[in-house]
Amino acid sequence: MKDAIALLAALRLTRFVTTDWLGEWTIVQPLKAWARRHDGVVDVHSPDAQDVGVSLWRTKAVSGLDCPHCVSFWLTLGTLTFSRLPMPQPAAQLRELLLKALAGSYIVGHASSRIDT
């Protein structure tokens, strides 16, 4: 059950980053702006970008924020790891509450969007 909660939490966080406007405003846009400040405006998928190589690492890394598979891998790794970290009891209880809230948020939001349409 612990892993299922961590996986649902990762699902919610992935949706937050790749789909929700709040995630776009608070995470994706600031990171893309940071990459543009350092690398300039460039399409990392164009053949010309391949010639520049490693100097575009920021833009290449940030371009992965548009990919649910890319984002979900790292967030799943993070939530599964986070759920297993040894912690003092009060912190562990807070961690469990946070993971359950994220998992519940995904389930309730998904159900709500289907019922209300």
C-alpha cells in the first residue's frame, strides 16, 4: 500500500508539472526562462542545436519538462525514495500525510473531472 500511495503521489506531481497551469507558472516557466538567460533562444530538437553540444545542457534538461514520461520517471524515483527514508516519527507522519494528500488529490481530481463533465 505504501508503494501505491507513493506512485499515486508521483502521478499527481507529474500532472502538476506537465499539465496544470499552477505548475506551468511556478515551475516550468521560471526554469525555461532560466535556461533562455544562459543558453539563448534555441530549439534543442533542431539539427543546428546538435552542433552546439554540451553548452545547451540547461535548455536540453528543461525541454524534458514537456514530457510526461521524462518527468514521471524522476518524480516516481523521488516519491518512492522519499517514502522509504528513515525519519523520526513526527516527520514520518508528516511525510505519510503529504504523500496521501497528493495521492488523494489525484484520485479526487480525476473522478471530479469525469463526473462534472
